[in-house]
Amino acid sequence: MTSALIDLRTVARDDDGLRIALAGELDFHTAEQVGPRLRELAGSGHRTIVLDMCGLSFCDSAGIDLLTCFNRHCRAAGTQLLLCDVQPLVIKPMRVLAADRELQFVVS
């Protein structure tokens, strides 16, 4: 049995915002790995968090649920969450589950 891999790293940080790169597969198992770190970042005091998803190759319903919950945590903390460079194979299930109505996408 192989374990799924996910990589979450801070790419850039300034006074107003934080840019985080997410790469690999965001699924039931990896969402449990990155969820606590994302919740911690939601309360970090940044006005904006940009989640760069260009390296994300897969996202299932657990990953989408994590992203929508993270968005709610960000809003509660006064932080705006922006998703950028979302791959077509990842955005399609987001649309099917109507998460694209809640999440904000930007082109970088």
C-alpha cells in the first residue's frame, strides 16, 4: 500500500498576504495532513492568502470540503482566500459540487 503525497509550502509572504503552494493529490488522507496547517494559517493575521494550486493533480470531495472549510475559517478571521492556477481536472469536481460558488478563483 502506498501513501498519497501532498506538499504544502509557503512561497511568499509580505505585510498583507501569504502565498502557499499546494502540490500532489488532495484527497481523504492528505486533507487530514494539511487541514491543521491550513487552519493555523487562517488565523495568521494576513489580509489575503493565495493558494497556488498549479501543482495539484487531483482533488476529491474531501479535498474540496477542506478548501471550503478553510475559506470559512479565513473569512471568520478577516482573511480573503484566493485560489489560483487551478487545473481543469481539479476545477471540474469543484463545479459539480458547487464549491465554485463559494470559493474565489484568480488568474496569476
